[in-house]
Amino acid sequence: MTNTHAEGQAVAEVGGMPITAEKPTAIIEVRKLIKRFGLKNVLKGLDFRVEAGEFVVILGPNGAGKTTFLRILASLSRPSMGKINIAGFSLPDQAAAVRRRLGVVSHQPLIYGDLTAEENLQFFARMYNIPASNQRIPEVLKLIGLNARRRDLVRTFSRGMQQRLAIGRAVLHDPEVMLFDEPHTGLDQDAATMLDGILQEVAARGRTVVMTSHDLPRAADLASRIDILSRGVITASIQRDKIDTSQILSFYQQATNETQT
């Protein structure tokens, strides 16, 4: 006999004793993903699995398919073939349910310049139907270090401040999974360092993070796992604590060169 707990766990009774099956720990699972643009395959049977709470940085050369892959995970682009499951929901069939569990930050901050920082978050709070947003918005403004500028128009913000507000928008509804597509692009060193601190704080609060980057030192500082995407597939993956910082460049070079020979 099998019952189901309120948390969604299957419970089987064997000899009168309940045995609870553990829920799968993978919050993202991708199998044999293919993405075609015309006759060109950009993603070529990609496999990818992320456990809850991991911070995975995907490194790769330009044109490897990093942004294409993140757009598919974000439900902004449809796969040509393959299976994708995020937080128990499949893409593209259950895209609406997946989006409610995602926070996405891309090259463009996707915020409104003629609104204040606070007004931007109020707007997105209404979109997400967030209860008690009057409490949540000040929390987020403090997290991203913009509480003192909350009533200033966003068009007066620096690129780094706008990117921090974009992260605030993305975490506002407390998503399970955060997707960052090269969020440091266009930032000066001080702004990038401040952004690193926010990313580390986001990860420390238990969210699963997937971030694309071409910055090896930054990956070394942020990631709990490093994956290499080259020519449309994941060619290597390693836990950050299993590799010394001095070895990351050679690890990257070997993983990208193997797909070119």
C-alpha cells in the first residue's frame, strides 16, 4: 500500500511498517538537450544536473552555448529536443510553474529607469502577487545595499547599482533557483566586487544558483562546482573543493581543447 505525505513524499507500507522514499535531491535535471537554429546545432545532447543548494558556475568560450542554455532553463527559449526538469516541473510544458520558482538576471537589468528603486520592486511585487510586500521590499533593498537610494530614479544609477537592483527584482519572490547570465558584464572592479558579495549572500540563504561566466578567478571565488561548456556539451565538471585555484586554468584549457581536437 502506498500513501503520500503532505510534503509530496511517497510512503510505502511493508509488513505494516511505513517506509518513506527520499525525494530526489536534484533541483535541475537536463538530459540530451539539443537546440537548433536553422541547420546549426548549438546544444548537442547536453546533460546537466544540479543538487539543491549548489552554486554552479558554467565556464566556456564565446559561442559555446552558455547564454542559449540559460535562456532555455529560464523558459525564454524552447529546446529542439531533450528533457528538462526544474523543481519537479518539466519544460516547456509546465513553464508557468517553473517561472514562479526562478529568479533570472541577464546582461540587461530589465528594470524601469523612470521609476525609483522602491517603485520598481513594488511593481514586480504586484506582478508576483507577493503577500506582505511592504515587509519584503525593505528586506531586499537592504540585501542589495540600495536602501539609502530607494527613492531615487533608477536612470540616475550606475551600471553596478542597476545590476544590484536587477538581483533584487530576481530574489523578491524568494525563488528556489537563481539563474545569472554573466552578471558582471560591463561592471568596474568595485561594482563587480560588491556584486560578488550579494551573490554570496544569495547563495548563503540556501538558494540554488547557476551562473555563466568567462571569468575563471571569479568562478573560483564563488562556485561550489565548476562546469565547462564547450561546443554545445558539458565537457568537464568538478567540485570546487576538489581543485586548487592554481589548477583551474589548466582544467579549463584541457576541457575546451578536448572538444576541438
